[in-house]
Amino acid sequence: MADTELTGKIDPARIVMRDIPRPGKDVVAGFLALTDLAGTVSDAMDELGIHGAIPAATLQPMLPGARMVGPVMTVRNIMQSVPPTLGAMERKSKQADIEAHNLAQPGDVLVIEGVAGISSLGGNSANVGKRQGEAGAIVDGATRDIATARDIAYPVWARGVSLITGKWRVETVAINGPVQICGVPVNAGDLAVADDNGVCFIPRERIAAVLARAQALSAGEEERNRDVAAGMSVVEIANKAYFRKVGGS
């Protein structure tokens, strides 16, 4: 990706990383096969001492039923100091999430640290992201044009919806640098996992450990569900050990 032609919408010095670490397709498939995706991953992260789960009450799914797993491309937006009317009249935007889309590969997740009440991702951005094959987007801030994102099946999780555009209000100050999403530190190449229950960010060096524990938890859930369907008594179910401890046999 180092030879990708840039858009010129942001100073190249503010692109911390042009190419990000990405897990193998088998890792992504392993997560997507989990029962109760985000909830199971959240439980695994708890057991491994990893802080990174954000409930859907905070980051709302705009496409109900969507499930998403993919490596993170980050964008950091801050509030501009100039009045938005000036930028609007002059048609000068400092918002540059388009550069992240430009560098994205199929399966990537766009993660934006934005500004409360202001849209950091709208219909145009969703259309480009969908065309690039991205898995979806997560916005600590607002999104808009959600009908467009729903029509093209581009999943977005955000703090809320706002008609107020970021084009004349926010400035993109970094691509693929560190961001804070709802208090969770996130880096390019971390893994994003999301569904109707919320969002989990897994540090890239812990992805394998989280997957292994989540698979064990998911297997336990499936076993318990089979026992329920088979008619096992509640007493037996309550006292059966379905989940091995971390490092246990």
C-alpha cells in the first residue's frame, strides 16, 4: 500500500501508517462463527483482563442484525477553530476520512474519533467505504444519511445520528494513528468486533488469545443449548461445568 496514490486531502505526514497489520481470513472467520458474537468476545476479554467492550447503549448499531469483524483503520477528527459558515461559503473542507477509505482493503473497519453531535460519516463516505469492500464503520461521534448506509448494507455503529455536517466543522488530524473510542484506546491494526449488543476492540497482539477463549466459551454455550433442547433438568444444567477456566483442562 506504500505506493497507493494519495488524495491530497491531508498532509502525508499525518498518515501514521499507510498499511496496517491484518489477521488471516481464518481468524476473521473464526470470530464470525461464534455464538452471540460480541457478547462472547466481551466475556473472553473480561477473563483475559482486556478493557475494550462498549455497549450498544453507547455505540448504537444503525443496521440492525449486522455482524462485523475486521482490522481497524483509524481517523482522528477534532473541532475546527474557524466558524463553519466560513468554510461552507468557501466550500473548503478539512475533513479527510476519504484518505482512510483510499488506503483501505476489503474487510477493513473504519474507526473514527469524532466530535459529539456532529456527523463524521455520511452517505458519501458510506458509499465509498462499501465500494472499497470495507466491513463497516464505527464512529465515536455522530453519523448521518443512515438510510443510504442501510440501503447499501454498510454497517455503522455510532453514538447517535445528526444532520449537522462535519465538512465545515471538523478537521482530520491523523490517519492510522492512536484514537480514543468511548474511553477505549484503539490502534490501527487492532480488531473490531460488533453486533447488535455493542462493539469490542481487541489489541492486535491479543487477537489469538481472545479468539481461543471465545471459541471455548461459544462451545460451552452450544453444549448448554443442546442440553436445554434435549430436556435436561434445570438443576442438572445449573450444576454442569460448561466452561473451562483459562489455562484449565
